[in-house]
Amino acid sequence: MTTTTDAAVASAAHRNQLLHTLMSDHAKALVAYAAKLLNDHHMAEDIVQETLIRAWSHAERLYSTEGSIRGWLLKVTRNLVVDRMRSAAARHETLGAHDPDVPLPDHSGVVLTSVETIDLLRQLSHEHREVLLHTYLCGRTAQETARILGIPAGTVKSRQHYALNTLRAKADRGLRPER
């Protein structure tokens, strides 16, 4: 095999692994999101299939964008839903029980908030992030978190306190208008 052929085989294997990972990690959430927007589960599956094909064919864009892969996938899914609805409206078709005169909710604010939150969390120390992960995302008590991390419960409470204060201060600075 030549070097070019080896690279092509490696690239194809990477893309196949990427598609498998995208499907296992994101397909259910994308179908639920598209189905909610369309009120049609089968059409939602078609939209998600097209989303995953676009992600697969633009793999380099997935890793070069700011924010999460899921955020990018949700954005593509929403754009495909809007395109599908516009094309159906132009042909005077209806999709599910959707009324074309009722505007769809815009979920971009939620995606933006999650991107900003991830950015703020990345600015915390590993220890502070770890405590917030256990106490807020996993719903554990300070005692459970202390046992898992092997530190005193008072240290967990202290780290949680300082992490939240740091997040509040950074979020407040980001929300204030420049003078």
C-alpha cells in the first residue's frame, strides 16, 4: 500500500468510528428534539439521519467549532427542520399536527446558555469542578461526595462555596455592559 492509500484507509476508519460514536451518543436526543419540533416521529428520524450524514461529511467542522458537538448537531437539526417546514409550506403541505401560523420556539438561547456555562466551568480549578459535578449534576450530598473523593465533608462544602462564588462573579462580569 502507498502512503496515500494508508491515509485514506485510516481516514475512512476514523469517519466510520465517528459516525458510530455520533449515533450512540446523540441520535436519541436529536430524534426527540426533532420530533418535538415537527410532531412527526418518522420525519424526525429522517431529519436526524440527514444531520448525521452532514456531521460525518463535515467531521473537521465538528472539532473546529467552539462549543459542544451536540450543540452543533442541534443547530443543524433545527435548520433542517426549518428547511423542511418551509419547503412543505411552499407546496401547501402540512407536517403532522403543526399549524404553520404558530411560530416555533427558538432554542438557540438554551444552546447559547449551555455554551457559556461550559466556558465558565472550564475556568474553574479541577477540584472545584469535580465537587460541582458530584453535588449538582449527580445529585450527591456533601458526605457522599467526600467519601467518593476521599476528602473531608467540610472541604467539599468549602470548595462548593468558592466554586459557586467564582462562577457568580465571572457570570456577573460577563453580563454587565462595558462602560
